[in-house]
Amino acid sequence: MREYTTRLLPGDSLGIREAAALLRAGELVGIPTETVYGLAANALDGGAVGRIFTAKGRPQDNPLIVHIADWEALPPLVAEVPPLAKKLADAYWPGPLTMIFRKSALIPDEVSAGLSTVAVRMPSHPVARAVIRQAGVPLAAPSANLSGSPSPTLASHVMADMTGRIPAVLDGGECAVGVESTVVDVTKETPCLLRPGGVTPAMLAAVAGGVSINPAVTSRLPEGAVAASPGMKYKHYAPKAHVVLVRGTPEDYAAFVNARRDEPVTAMCFDGEEGALRVPYISYGRRDDPAGQARRVFDVLRRLDEIGAKTVYCACPSEEGVGLAVYNRLLRAAGFEVIDLDR
Ligand code: AMP
Ligand code: MG
């Protein structure tokens, strides 16, 4: 892998112009979106896309999302645009919604990882939209973290993971959503949720009349099963610490962690509930504010590693609304280890 001096570009017109020029030249650039930072390459250039996998250390069988800025960019990339996709796009594009289509011949195998489908999203972040338009090509972009580490929600997270591996990171501030996009398969009558995100199941059902949820969203895939969304089979977002989710009332959670205060434990708790804890803690949002939790969850997972946390008992979020996305990511960070104090 080539070594780069990685530059942090400002998210202004000069920075955007420079990022677009690098992308057109087949280079990789870390770019902001409203979900998380993406590691972008020209989606139509198989060689450039291939370098994303090297830079991230990403398994070759995990396909990438193609980012577009305008509706007109979609039809050339896909075999057909189902009416369901048009309805969902009218409601939620630009925004944190990725749809799975049957792909066209324009999509290199490196993007779709050998599948016959392609994932496409139209981000709403103004800097992302400007870079895509100036590059003049769709951009393939997975999250801009090293494979396995928490997704980046700040330019500094991307710099921490990608310095030396890519020429530039474009700074667009803190990501407003904070978890990766909702992924939904629109190749069937009823949309099927493959990964929860900022667009909730209720929002999908409101437009589509119904939604099915892939079992891998809330449970571990059985050994040997084929993942509908290959990314869901990996132990993602994993900090170095041993993370365990703890489901229960604020009182039961406090009693549980306090009983372990002679061990090297850190509590990952809700805002406003720290007072009852007798162990070190980092809070990640209010219990009743899933959108706030989504914005902070990945940064907190990174900070746990920075402070050298050994065992992290994380207060389990609600699975309602955007909470489902937070729960899904934490479940993977915890390797599906959940202690249920309510039982
Ligand atoms: P990331 O870009 O890191 O957010 O990962 C992209 C996610 O989208 C992964 O979970 C992939 O498995 C999923 N994905 C991308 N393309 C497809 C596809 N054609 N079919 C199903 N899932 C996909
Ligand atoms: Mg990722």
C-alpha cells in the first residue's frame, strides 16, 4: 500500500474542489455525510474502489454504498427503478436511506462484491453533495474507519484511522445522525429492512404500507447462514474493550455495576443517571433520546478505548424508533452479549 501524507481539507469551496480533483484522479478521500464519514472513491473506477478495501482492511465480500447527489444519476446505475423506490426517495432522499437495486453493467464488481445488486444513497450533507457534483461521478463510500473499529463521526476520527493511508480528509464537522444509513431492499413488493438507521421502520411503513425486518437486525446470524446484507455478519463497531449490554431499570443497572466496583469496569450509561454510579462512567445520551444516543455512540466507543477501558457495562437502549439503530450497533459492539436484569 502506498504511503501518503494525509491532509485535512476545510469543508469550504477550496477544500471541496481539491477533494473532487483527487477523486477524479482515482484517489481516495474521507468525506463527511450526515450519517458517518465515508471513505470515497469514483464508483465507476474498479481500481480506485479496490483501494478502499486495502485502506480499510475491509473483507472483499462486503459491498459498498454508491452515493449520488441528483435523482438523474440513479437510472444508469441500476437495472430498473421500482415504483416503491421512487416513493421512498420522494419521502426520504436526500437523507440517511440506502436502497438496494438490481445493478446495471456500469457497476464494477468491486462495488457490489460480486452480488447482482447495488446499494445507492443520496446524502443530504451539503459538503457531500457538493463533492459528488464537482467530482462528476457517483462515489462509492463505506464508513471511513479501519475495518472493525467504530464508525467515524468527526474528521478527527478519520484522521486517527486513515493517516498515511489516503491523501486527504474533508472536514464537514460532526455528523448530524451519527449512525450509518438505513439499508432497505426495494427489489420486492414490501421493503425489507437490512440495517436500521435514521429512517425508522415506522417511517418506511408509512410510505410503503408495510415493512419486513431481516432477523439479522436484532439477532446473531446462525453459523453458515448467508447474510442478506454482508456487513451484518461481522462483529462491527468493536472497541478493544469487552462490551456487555445490560438491560434493566436505572436502579437495577446501577446496582449491577456498583456490585462490580472492585473490578476494572466502566459504565456506559445514560445522561442524568450518573449520580447513582460508584464506578467510572461515560454517558452517551438521555435514556429517552435515541437520536441523541445515535449522535454520540461511536465517539463514546472510541473514547472507551482511549481511556483503556477493560470491561464496559453498557446500559441497553430502547429499540423504539432510531433506538433500533443504536441497539443494533451496540449489540454488535458487544458481540451479542446481553444481560437482562428484567428477567
Ligand atoms: P458501510 O458502507 O460501512 O456502511 O457498509 C455498507 C453496508 O451496506 C454493509 O452492511 C453492506 O453489507 C450493505 N450493502 C451494500 N451493498 C449491498 C447490497 N448490494 N446488498 C445488501 N447489502 C448491501
Ligand atoms: Mg462500516
